Amino acid sequence: TFGKEVALPVTVVETPPLVIVGLRFYEKYNGALKTLGEVWAQEPSKDLGRSIKVPEKFDMDKGWEKIGQSKNKIVEVRAITASQPRLAKTGQKKPDLLEVKIAGSSSEQVFDYAKGLIGKEIKLSDVFKEGGEVDVIGITKGKGIQGPVKRWGIKKLKHKSRKTVRGVGSIGPWHPHFVMYSVPRAGQMGFHQRTEYNKQILRIGENGADVTVRGGYLHYGPIKNDYAVIRGTVPGPARRMVAIRIPARGNIEAEPPKIESFNLSSKQGAGAGRLEG
């Protein structure tokens, strides 16, 4: 395929900016991290109260003064970030909170840098680049309780089998005197947290109309905010939140791919899948 056009399946993820609503400071205590203190934004958004109990009147100056007295004990600083689901128009109002570690060469440098972050918005383009790789974390589609044929892909027994056809022929030997975990059995399928590693970002943009298919995406609608086009699939259904992070298994630096065209044909009705645009 060298020098030729290649068609790839992609997933468009809408990425409204995160808001840094506070900072949390940690110290080392008995070999583990212990919370030293927190500093919150002076005027957090009203929706933040849907997730946590927000301080009614938080004096940021006093908070910084208190943390400054124990500045030499700080070993780690984390930003408390909140999503903005209202921007994505998914019907959700309650923001999702996430702690993100702020790295640096020294604790003093991290402390000074973190001081100017409270209340600011962080966009996807501020952290990631086109052509780079990311890890995507999400909750998969729930399938409910399923049998071993669908859940594990085992082969059905012959039609004259005794007792069952859609099951394993043997659940194990007499000893050990229990059913081992490796035996395919019925149970919950889907709705699990999964991480997909090293997914390539093909495009990062701000105009959602450039990647919105005719009639909008099924069960979602049009893209109205910043977005990322990720090669392949991501776990979970439409409208469910996914977390994007720097890859844990190393990042392969690559040039931004040259995208010749983007299939924007409708995904609904009899004409779905026709190549247009």
C-alpha cells in the first residue's frame, strides 16, 4: 500500500475542554501519599454541585497561604478537572471529575506552574498532537447475562447431546473439587471498564461540521465542539464518556496523516453507507 490511498475506519470523539476547578496537594506519610490540602476555584460552576458538595465561600488567598506553610512537604500536585457535558449536548448535566497529576522537574516548579491553572480550560489540542497515539479508557456496551456460546464463543454440542447443547461438554475433573475460573460459564457480558492502548489520532479540529455525517450520528447528533478523529474503535456506546490519556506503553511519534477525503454519508435509512463528500 506504499504511496496508495488507504481507507480506514475511524471514530469521532467530541472533546469539550476540561475545566480545572481545584488543586490537590499530597505529602509522603508512612511510605504512601496522604492529602495535604486543597485549593478550589473562587467561583466554580453551578453544575459542579451536582457531583460534589462545593464550598459555599472558599477564600482562595487563605487556601494558598495555608498550603504555602507546608510547601516543603509537597511531593505531588494533582489538578481536579471537571468535564462540561452541557457543551456536548448529551443530555447529561452532572460533570465528571478526574484527578490529573502535574509533572515537573521539581516540586517548587510544579507548585508555581499549578498556581496559574485554577479556573482555566484545557483543550485536547493543548496536550495531544495529530499523528500521535493515546490510550482510550471507557465502559463497554452492556449485554446483560449471556450464555457461554455468546459470551466466550464456544462451539455448540451436537443436537443429540444430553441436558444441554449451548454449553461445555465438561466443567472439569473430579479433583480439584471445584469448578475452575477458566471454564466458560454464563454470566455478565459487557459493561466492563476496558483500556485500548496506542490508538492513533488522525485529526484534531474545532469545526464539528467538517466531520458530521448527513443527518447527524446515530443516537448522538451533530458534532458542535472540538473533536478528535481516532483510528479504529473506542469502547462504549454513543454519548458515554471516554477518557483519553498519554499512552502508558510508549508513544510512536509520527507525522500527521494526509486525509484526502472523509465519508460523510448518512448513517440512517436505506441509503446509509453511500460514499459522499
